[in-house]
Amino acid sequence: MTGGPARGLPPRIYVPIVLVVMLGFLGVVGYFLKIGLGVTGAALGPAATQGDASIGGGPNGVGGGTPPQAAAAGPPPPVARLLVEMRDRLQRNPHDVGALSALGNLYFEAGKFAQAIPYYRRALALDPRNSEMRADYATALHAARSGGAP
């Protein structure tokens, strides 16, 4: 069986298509590598090339990440702003169930269960039918008493 009809595209058409797709793919991969390696803390990121000990690098030149003293200083800036905003809402309206539950959730997610309990308790006093908040309150109580994770 020889001489049947030719199948597929001729090379003069499919080779440029394959090259364009390959260049597009390599461009996308390069873009993500640029983003990933531009982050402080990446193995080949900015701190690794600078070798700056003030960023958290040690004598072996490995740097990046969050220095221990900065991690212990407080919550990240977006969380700190949210804490301030929710506390301001509570000062304006002490019966704001949304702000109470948000503060409880922030402390709960941070693993500070004893600090979350009063906010959940106040929110449940205002909205006792909220089953999700009731479950979070119970989990926080259990975790605070056991001294660990929920």
C-alpha cells in the first residue's frame, strides 16, 4: 500500500506554527520564573545574589524569608490594618456582629484562641442562631483549654 493521499500539514506550515507556540510557551515560563525568582526568600532571588546579612542572610550567604525578630514583632501590615479597622467599627457600634466575628476569626486563624473567645461570645450574644460562629467558638474554647491546635 504505497502512494496513498498525504496526511497532515506540510512542513512549510507546521514548522512555523510549532515555533510560535514554543516561543509563546517559553515566554510564559520565563515570565513566571522572573516573578518567582524576584521574591525575597527564593533560592536564587534578590537576597541570594546580594548576600546581605541584614535581610536574614547568614554566613553561608543564604538569605531571604522573614527574620525571626520581624516575625515576632506583630502581624503583617494587611492584618494589622484589618485589626485596626474592625476595632474602629466596634468603637462606633459595639453591636456590630460582623466586626466581632471578624476579630474572632482573625485571632482564631492566628492560633490565639483565648483572644478569639470574647469576640465570639459577644457576637453569639447578639446572633445566637449563627451556627458557623458557634462552631468556631466551640473550637476556640476547646483549643484554648487544651493549649494547642483545634
